[in-house]
Amino acid sequence: MRTASNVFILNLSIADFLFLVRIPFLVIQEILKQWPFGLVLCKVYRSITLSSSMASCFFIALISTERYFAVCLPLKANRLHNKKLAIISCILVWIISSMFRTPSL
């Protein structure tokens, strides 16, 4: 994890993995035509689905923004995109995506 891009890609892969964790539950729900896992797991399922999909969108936007600055403003990009700023950005993305899921709890 030496560069900001690697930090963003790692967090994007974590968000996508969390989104994929829901697939076995979705398959069982479709087979049984009902939710057999109870209310608590239903809320956790919805929270993970919403927050991970929102985080994925934000991380793709961060990666795109970083690449834009690297191409259009290469001299400023070296100063703007360091590992510390990338980690802070990722923490903010996870907090914001968690805030969007709060109404579903």
C-alpha cells in the first residue's frame, strides 16, 4: 500500500466483497420465496447492501478523480495525492456510506 491508488483499490475491493457476501442469502431467499433468517439478519443484510454499494460508487469516483488530476495536473497531483490523504478519504467514504444506511436500521 505505497500509493493512494492502491489504498483506493483495496477499499473498493473490500466494498465489492461485502456486496458479494449477500449473494448466498439472496439465493436462499429466492428459492424459499421468503426471508428465513429473521429480522436482525434482514436489517444487517440491508445495511451491508446499501453501504457497500454506496461505498463502491464513492471509491470509483475517488479513483477517477485521482486519475484525472494525475493526467491533467501532474505536478499538483504529486502533492495532493499522498497515502495519508487517501486513508482519510477512505475513512470519510465509509462514514458517509454508513450514514446513508442508518434509515434502513
